[in-house]
Amino acid sequence: MTEPFPPLIGTTGGNTGGTDSTRVRRRKSSGLGQDIRGDVDVPSFATARKGTPPLTSPADLDTTMPQKTDKAGRRSKRRSLRRIVSRLKRQCIRHTWLGPLILALLIVSLYLVYPYPSNPIAACLFLSYPLDRNDPLIPATVRADPLGPIHYGKGARDFAFVGFYIIVLSFTREYFMQRLIRPVAIYYGIKSRAKQSRFMEQAYTALYFALYGPFGLWIMARTPVWYFNTTGMYEDFPHRTNEAVVKAYYLLQASYWAQQLIVLLLMLEKPRKDFSQLVAHHIITISLIWLSYRFHFTYMGIAVYITHDISDFFLATSKCLNYIDAPFVGPYFFVFMCVWAYLRHYLNLKILYSILTTFKTVGPFELNWETQQYKCWIAQYISFALLASLQAVNMFWFFLICRIAVRFILYKTADDERSEYEPSESEVEEKKREVKELKEEFIETANGAQGVLAGASATSDRKSTAVDHGSLGARVKQRNRFAKS
């Protein structure tokens, strides 16, 4: 999964003319020194596949006429079914968004057969556990408001909701990348398939967080934790219910990160240098999401979500700008560094500090399973350990980001000594043709040399045979002369 970061516009060179026939500047490795590390470098199914299978196969080319017997008819039907399944499989591999779409439509169809809340499939499509307005689990302030929003509880059916939207997000990711983002990459002159894949991945990530970053801020504004008010995370604990938009936001984010982790663990691509840190980041993130949701620390989870979503947007967009050689990528990269430092370090360290201080002093601090009171000493230790681990991974990435910035400032070059130039597809094909021609010339030369050696060996054999025959004849003549004498 390793690849050099694409070049900055900072060096001399480029097109020397203005016509379409002008030779295009050769793309080099990044002036930032290397690819920016972060938690957005997860491949997709489309960008990870090595090749696309043909649309035809030997099974499709079978033109054998079935005989007019029942047995032959059954065999023909089985062959037709296998042919259909094989063709569908190839289409799903070629168009990786097709499989998730079919599965999602199948689930929706199962719900439409009996479109009522009692249908078990309803848990996949809609939020579960709506509560009556006077339910004691709902906070008293919400119950006192007759116009207040409906609150929802938590339970096992929420896993079905997360699972279904993992499928939906898999479809949207693959479809947007192949149908919408790839033409943009081609338009900006990104010819290498590997660079197109990176651009598509980062562009989709930027698009996703461009939506969920502001959505998260709007959700935070509806809670006591606005703007990163750490005291509000622990007031009126436990927060056993949430209104619909808050619960939907939390579970959809869980679906996104779970989908990322699944694709990452499938090892669809060669691992990058920071693969272990990337896997650790996603495992810690999923653990934090589930534990915070199960044990009612969702307000803390919303704050952590936002710090990562907004910084990931700037990370992905800075990579996209660098891939298309945008002239302002240098200043934008500096803005990204400031946003990363503020959100992922300052605010997250502020949350960590609150776990050591206000976690214990604000609100109840005890373990009571009957009242679902989980804000206690063990929750404090677990929360701090997981967030501190996440902070350690973010600091490691920030160190790499700062090193890239320092090298760019000091050397002002678009060449990276540690990164190899990645040729375009046309250059790869040309290189293959050259290698093939060299192989053919070598084989012809070897065959010619072998023929020469074989001819020389035959000549020497004939000469030695003639010498042998000459010496034998001489000996016979000598014997005859000796006999006559």
C-alpha cells in the first residue's frame, strides 16, 4: 500500500507550449517528501483488484447443441444457470458497486413484502427502540417539553442497522469512485492507475467528511457539549437515550468506520509502511464507538468524532490537491497542519485531561448495573487508555507530517530521494515492449551462437574421424609392405 506523495508545484519545468500536441510534463514524486500518513488511506474493492476478468469464458463459448432428451434438457438448464451465475459474478467483480447494490435491494425488498415495524427487516432500515414521551429513561427536562423530539433507546437491533448501512456505504463508496470521481482524475491528467486509485479514495473521503463534519457540528449544537464543553459530557449522567438525529449520526458513523476496518483487514492491497498504525487506529476507534454507545458516553464520542472528521477532510483534500498539482497546495498543507494540531491534539488532550479531573467530580461516580450507572473508576481507566492510545497514533502521524513539511521548506524540491518515480501506463507498456524485443534478440543471438558452435563441433568431429581413418589406412599399408617383404 506504499506510494510516493505526488508532486507539488514548486519546481521549474512543465509544458513549454500552449497547444494540445505539447508534450506533457512528466509527473514526479512529491515535493512534500512522502505520502502524508493518516487514517484515510483505506483502499476500496475497485482500486485493490489486480485485474478485470473477461466478459466471456469457455463456459460462455460452449455452443454444444443439447439433445432432445430429458437428461440432456436438465443438463442444459444446469449449464444455463451456471452460466448466468458465472456472468453475474464477473460483472460484480468488474463493477464492484453492483454486489452491495444487489444485496441492499434484496434487503429492502424483503421489508417491502411486509412493510410494518413488526417485520424483523425493519431494524435494518430504520432506528429501533422508540420510547414513549413519558418514559422514565428520558431526561426530565425533555419529558417536560410537550414539543420535544422523540427519544430512542438502545439494544441488539441496532447491530442490524449498522450492518445494513455498512452495505449501503460500500455501494456509495464504490459507485462514486468509479462513476463520478474517476472521470475527474482523468480530466486532470492523472494517467497512472495507481495514482487514479489514490485520488479516488481521497476524493471520496473528502466528500464524505464534507457532509459529516458540518452534520456533526450541528448535532453537537443540540447537546450540552457545545463547543467541546467537557463538563457537559458528564452532567446528568447516564445519557441512556438520544433523539433520532443523534442516534442516527452515531450509528452511521459506526457503519462507516466498521466498513473501513473490514476492507482494511481483508488485505486487498499491499500494506503500506504505516499499516500497523492504521489498523490499530481503526480497532481503537471501533472499540471507542461501541463502548461509548453501550455505556452511555455518547456525548464524549460526538466530540471525538468531530475532531477526527474535520481534520480528515483537510487531510484528504490536501492529498487531492497535490495529486492534481494545484498551485496553492503548499499554503493549504500548512492550513491542514494547523487544523490537525488543533483538533487532534489540543482538543483531544483537553478531553483526556477532563477524564483525569471532571470525570470523577461532575455527576455520579459509581457502578450500578440496575440504574445503568457506569461512570466509575474502571470506565475512567478504560476511557483514558483508549483515548491515550488513539492520541499516540495521531502523534506518530503528526511527526511524519511535520517531517514532510520541514524537508519541503529546507530543500524546495519536487524530487524525493527515498521515493521512486512511478511511470504511467503508457510508459509501462513501452517498457514491456522493449523488454520483449530484447528477449527476442537475445534468443535469436543465442540460437545463432548455438548453431555456430554446433557446426564447429561437427567439423572438428569430421576432421578427427578423417585423421583416425588416415592413420588406420597407413597402418594397413605398412602391414602389407611388411608381409610382401
